[in-house]
Amino acid sequence: MLREFDTSGLQVPHRIGNWRAAVAENLVEIDCRPGRNEPFTGSFSVFSTGECGLASLRGSCRGA
């Protein structure tokens, strides 16, 4: 099963909250806060089969 999430289609003020919620729902509960006033972008993909899984997680406060 492949699950993906990307903030690029969301309005900037809603990106980090939605990214954090999606990561928590699909991977693990996290606590993160932007350290600067730059736009947040983030994405992740998770591939799982049986009891094994591989995840790629990205979060950045650089660029929009």
C-alpha cells in the first residue's frame, strides 16, 4: 500500500498543521513548530506490505 501527502496544494497558513496531522495519522505523533516566518513545505510517502514499511518524510521552512 502506498500513501502520500504533500502540502504544496494547501494555503501557507494551513500547511504545517495539516502536514503534522497527516504524519501523526499515518506514521507517528510528532511535535514541530516553524522556527522562522518563511513558508513551510512538507511531504511524505509511505509504502507498506505486511509487517514491513518504508517511509520518506520531508519538512522544510525554505521556499514555497
